[in-house]
Amino acid sequence: MSKSYLVRTYGCQMNEHDSERIAGLLEADGMTRAPDADSADVIVLNTCCIRENADNKLYGALGNLKALKEKNPDLQIAVSGCLAQKDRDLVRDRAGHVDVVFGTHNVHRAVELLNHAAEKGPIVEILEETVRGDAEAFPSALPTRREVDHGAWVTIQIGCDNNCAFCIVPAVRGPEISRPFGELVEEVGSLVEDGVSEITLLGQNVNSYGRDLALTRRDPSKGRDGDDAWWCGAQWAEDRRARPLFADLLREVGSIEGIHRVRFTSPHPKDMRSETFLAMAETPSACEHLHFPLQSGSDSVLAAMHRGYTAERFLAKLTDARSTIPGVAISTDIIVGFPGETDDDFERTLEVAAAAEFDSAFTFVFSPRPGTEAADMEERFVPHDVAVERYERLRLVIERSSRRANEARLGLVEEVTVEGPSKKDPSVLTGRTRRNTLVHFASEAPIKTGSYAEVRITHARVNHLLGELIGVTIAARHRTRIPVIAG
Ligand code: SF4
């Protein structure tokens, strides 16, 4: 009997992608996915310290797993991800039943570490940073167990060179490293062969992609000597700008035959360039959706956050995006109650949010993340009830623009990717428009997930649309997985 595993993910898309890699590595080692924790031989908790109460959630989950480990001493429990990177030995100090702790730079060692723990006992292995040139250390270079068959994430860079005061990422993911241009193009090509038609380019700051590549290509120890087009792309090799641009990559992968939709996340407003907007407009597969994190509308709060732009600059880039990409939808992130935020600062946020007319927003009440600069600003913390009241006022502003944006789609025919039955009402299907809005619609015949269909929009809600199916335009190409029964 082969062993079975379960990977539980806490956190962002980068973490979900790392979880796919961990699952891929375990499956490449012969394991199968377990339906639940009770029947698993290996449980990996892939943690995140960006979200609120990450510590409590992890140690709560580990507490629950203790009884399982007592019943089944052969069960192996591993903790990986950002919180493991930050807490290191503390994880085992607080939960001695954990067998393996590994960080964000050694995901590729998951199987070796589990084998080591089985033979020699518990192990904590945290690398300080990813070793450039160690291809395996990039999550995308590892085998993957994708969550959906028609879509895939492609990690284009890891780490972050910024220092936003509220964010733990630079501390736990290390400095920015971009993957070579040619390697990414090859990866997207093989995803297409596997039936993928939709990709999301993933990085902490995608618009600084390539900043390091022009230099790296000169290092003989990194291989592919003199192959400038492979390192930096054919466009760069031709015109020799200071560095390859994210826009070059977007154009190149977006024009690979078989790729129907390309998305990316997340861009940083300070690094966003007109070339990216132009590439989005001129690449038919690039979706008309831009996630553009504002964080605050107050210049003094933005400065305290070290965001590197002003509200005016943010709005100017938004105007550029909208005038270049017809019909683009804009989503954002906003933190309410950052330390030192005054009533006036918050009024600026309301004004900028209203002017920006966001299609949707992830809004958060500030909560300190241990290890960040903002967590040490205790004397400037905004009282919780004040922050909650501000949050409610902001929510109303965002809801107004979301509703208006959705109402503007009434009567239009949208292309949607079919994502399967709706979670709330399995009798209807859910799809996602190019502008990243969910649409629920009925279909008499089943439609395979990953197919593209045309839907006429009949009703608009704040967070989703309802529509009626016109027809399937492209049937899903990917193979349906046949579960393998071990025995
Ligand atoms: S850009 Fe700022 S918020 Fe984004 S990952 Fe880097 S430090 Fe964190």
C-alpha cells in the first residue's frame, strides 16, 4: 500500500502554489492524496504569517493533531511556509509532536526531510535564502499537483526587495530573484501541452521582474553563457534596455498558442509602467483585470508604510491604465487603521477610493504582524472600535462602486471560464469573466470545468453577476484525472 498525504494551506496564492509543489513532490515519491486527516500518513501544514492570527491558527491546528499522533505514532506531521521560516525551533518547542519543520527556501527538500525524520527523528531545516542557480529551489521548477486542470500558476520571481512597514514577506521570503525568461516560456509551453489554457503569473512584485537578470546572465557559474535571449527574452537581446521588462514576458507567454487567458498578481503601484498597460491592451489573452493595491489614500500614511508613491501618483497610473486598456476592471487592497492614521488621513482614503471607482477591494483592519516595523509602533495604534467604524464607512464606498461596475455589465455577453457548480447552489454553474467577476448561470447539459462559454448578464449584485447561458465556445482540452486505487 502506498502512503497517503494531506497538505493544508494557510495564506496567499504564493503559499497555495507552494502547497501544489509539496503535493507534487509527495506524489512523485509514490504517495496518494488522503481524503482526510484521520487516514493520512503524512500531514503538512503550509503556513502563512501575513494573515491575522496565523500563530493561533497554526498552534490550534497542531493541538488538534496531537491526539491523532498519539493514536498513530507513525503519522508524520510537517510544518512549512512563512511561519515556519519565522518561528524555526519555536514550532517544535511549542508542539513537540511535529516531525519536520522546513522554510520557504527548501520546499524542494520536503521528501528528503520526511525520510530523514522517519529514520533519525525530528528535524528543523530553515535556509536563509534561495540559492540562485539552484533550479530546484524555485517552486515552479518542481513537480506539481495542480488544484485545477485548466489553470496554472507560474512563479516568475520569488522574494521582495521592498520594505512595506506592515509586511513580513521580505523577512521570510528573502530578496527578489527572477526566473530566466526562457525557462518561463518553456514552462508555459509544457503547461499548454498538459491542457492548461489559463495561467496566472505570480510574484510579490511582478513589475520588477527581470531587474536582476541582465546581471545574472553574465555570471558563468549560472550556465547558458551568452544565451541572452534565454536569460532576458528576445526583445531585450535586440534593444538592450537596462533590464528586461515584465511587459516583454507578458507579451511572450500571452502569445503562446493554446494560452487563452493570462492574469498576473501582484503588481506594486510604484513599479507599474505604461509598457505593462500597453502589453495588456495589445495581448489578446491578457485579461482586462488589474489588481492595484492602494493600501491608503493618505500621503503621510503611505510614507509611513514606505510604499513609494502618493495618492495623486496612484490615481494618475489608474487613469493611464483605464485609457490604455478598454474596459479594465480594477481591484485593490486597503488597510484601515494603520498606526498613526488620523481622521483626516482616513478621509483621504475615502476620497481616493471614491475617485478610483474600484470594481472590488480587499479591505482589512490593521493588525500587527510580529516581526514587522508596524508591529513596533504600539504607541500609535488606532483604537479598535475607531478602526472598525472606519472600515464600515469604507466598505460602503467600495460597495457603491462595485455595484455600479456590475450594473454596467447588464445585457452584455461575457465570456466566462466554467469553474464548476456554484458552492452555494450546486444546481447552477459558476464561471469567471475576463474582468475576474463571478457569474452564476443555469445549464441544462453538464459543461466540463475549464470550458469557455458565453453568458448574457441578466442581474447584477455587489459581488457577482447572474446570467443566462448562450453556448459553449471552447470545450475544455485537459484530460480528466482517473483516480488511481492503490492495492
Ligand atoms: S511589496 Fe510590500 S507588501 Fe508586497 S511583498 Fe513586498 S514588502 Fe510585502
